[in-house]
Amino acid sequence: MSTTSFPSMAIPPAPTAGNRAAGDAQKQLRTAQDLFIRRWGEMGQIWGINRTMAEIHAFLYITAQPQCTDDVMERLNISRGNASMSLRALCDWGIIRRMHKRGERREFFESLSDVWEMFSIIAAERKRREMDPVLETIKQCRKMLDESTLGKSAARQEDVAATRQRLAGMEEFVEVTNTIFQQFVGNAKSGLNRVARVLLKAF
Amino acid sequence: MSTTSFPSMAIPPAPTAGNRAAGDAQKQLRTAQDLFIRRWGEMGQIWGINRTMAEIHAFLYITAQPQCTDDVMERLNISRGNASMSLRALCDWGIIRRMHKRGERREFFESLSDVWEMFSIIAAERKRREMDPVLETIKQCRKMLDESTLGKSAARQEDVAATRQRLAGMEEFVEVTNTIFQQFVGNAKSGLNRVARVLLKAF
DNA sequence: CTATACTTTCAGTAGATACTGAAAGTTCCA
DNA sequence: TGGAACTTTCAGTATCTACTGAAAGTATAG
């Protein structure tokens, strides 16, 4: 097998049994983390979060250690500008936090550790940004087509009635989905687990 | 107020009371539908479905009438190629269907009418494409870092342990979420409403 | 106040994605 | 078999999004 490529092979570990094992472990750790980071990045992409942001978050989450901007730049091979903007966006979302280390001048970042909490935050934000506007639009559309606006005979035209019905179906759906979201978010940490348990028992 | 712009004002409705009302209703219907279509398109965009695909689907859903390729092109101002590809993709998803009209040569498309069913289809597909690979990756990563792979002392190094713990947290989350998805999908057509009711009662 | 260490911003660019339109393909009828 | 009606494909192009790198900004220490 070819030698694995390390960033400058300067300090090869002494070949004692203990050191060897420790070195291997570090290498393995790196590999596992990178694997996770890459996958998480891909997944974010499919959502609507861009790859880099998702990767930064994955990095902070998986290492479970506060990291500074340069750590992020180096590990993910991205520019300072990109790192800065993405970190800020993640802070805005609220799923990572700035923190200071005593005696350190630069800022560090760490991920929330509770996955359920992160999910709640994201779900709440998505509801606000996506569900709520749609719901409002549907209500507006229904109003435009109801009897009191159009008059009885016009409102009964076949195509008008059909559209009205479709709007009603969609509204019901969004309302119920919203309620479920609300439950998730309202019950934050413990909530999702409970949702799952309830569902499993009921079916 | 200025006259609203109609595509070629060829046939103005006769100015009887009945016709006037009918014309207004049609205009209003159009406006309401367009509003819905636009919003739905925006929302799709934030997901990962592109705007045009979402708009086509919205159009088919909201009119509740089978439409042919030219109808779609005209209504949404898009090219034939785009319409063709997007319609096919929607068919692949399974949320719209091809259909034939007696005596018509060209094909028509219609949206599923049951919103819950559409949601089930989409949820199932997203689970398969997004959750499942992540879960697999997490398991793989955990394996790389457990005692039987690394040996006792290496596995106990602080950073290795920390990462292992984070992986565990994420795995639990994905598992539970998957279960919930499963419920949604498994109970498909009739089910989602029931899921919602069960949840609402339980909380 | 000046130097140093660090962060943010943003114009420009690279890269990804969506869209068009015309040509090629298919189906069906006479 | 030819041709009309319709659909699909795809090379080329327009549009949008993400990223870089350097310049400007801010905070701290001496």
C-alpha cells in the first residue's frame, strides 16, 4: 500500500506500541470525522443549506471542541471570507455559538450539542419562512373566490368551485402540519422522542 | 382604473348582468390561481425543487383540470423543452400523472388530488435519498471508532470518545426521525390525517 | 497613539443550474 | 409509405449562487 498523504510528514510518531496505537487512532478519528462532514454537507445541499455551511456545522458538531476561524479554513479548505460569512450565518440560525477562551484574543465557535434542540430551532425557522406565508396566501386566494366576494352564481361556476375545493384541501394540510411542527418546537428537547413513542403505540 | 390586460381582447363579453359577473369571476379565478402558483413556486425553491417544477405542479393542482403541454407552456411562459422535462420529472416523482382524453392525440397531465398522499410520496423519497445514507455513514463512522477496532486505550482518548458520543447523539436522532417518517409513509393515503389526530390528542 | 492580531465586507469571478429552441424522434392515420 | 401531430433530447446560453482574496474595519496591548 502507498503511504497515506499527511500535511507535511514532519513528526512521525516514535514506533513504540503505545504511540503507534495513538497515532493510528488519531488518523482513524480524522478519517471518520471527514466522512461524516462530507455526508452532512451533501445532505444540507439537498435541503437548501449550502454545502459549506453544512460542513462547517458538521465539523463543529463532530469534533465537540470549540474551533477558531483558521481551524475551519484549514480543515475545509475554504477562504477566510467564506468562513467568516458562513460562521456568522450559522450563528444567526442559532445552531452554533461564539465563545471566548481565557487569554485568547480570537473568537471560537462551538455547535450546540443537543441534536433535538438544533432540530427545533431549524423547524421553527422553516415554519416561519415557508409554511406561514403559504398559509396566508391560501387564505387570501380562498377569500377571492368565496360567495361573498363573487356572488352566488359566479362562485358556483364549475372551475371556480373546483379551485376553491383544492385550496381547502391544501389549507387543511398546511394547518395540520403546522400544528405538528408546533408540537415539536413547543416540546423542544424531550418532544420528538415523545412524538415517536406516541405514534408507535397508536399504530 | 386602467383596463386590465387580457391576451387579445377579441371577445368582450356581452354587457348583460349575467355575463359581466361571469367574466369577473373568471378574471378573479385567474388572479387567485396565479397568486397560489407563484407562492408555491417560491416555496419549492427553498426546498430544493426548482421554481418551475413547483409552479407546474401548483398549476395542475389548483386548476383541478387535466392540462396539456401547451397549456403549461402558455400559462407559465416557459419553453417546450422545459415543460417537457419538468413534466416528466414530476411524473417520476409520482405527484402528477399522464392521462389520455378520448379522441385527443396529445397527452394530458393531472395532479394527484390528495395532498396527504402527495406528501407521503415526497416524504418517502426524501427519507430514502437523505436520511438513509446519513444513517449508514454514521454507523460506519461509529464502527471506525469503537473499542474493537481501535483497542481499549486508543478508543478512550478524549477526542475520540467525544466524537463517538456526538455520533451516538446524531444516530439516535436520525433513527427516531426515520421512525416518524415511516409512520407517515406506511399509513399513506388514509393515514396522515389519523397521525395528526393521534398527535393532537396526545399532547 | 501605533502596532498587532484578528474580523468583516465586497467587487469580481468561478462554477452550478435552469432554460431555450431547434433538430431528431415517436406515434398514428390515410 | 408519407406525412401530420405531438414529444423528447440536448448543445448552447443565460441566470443565479457560492467563493475568493484583498482592502477596510475593529479591538487590544504596549
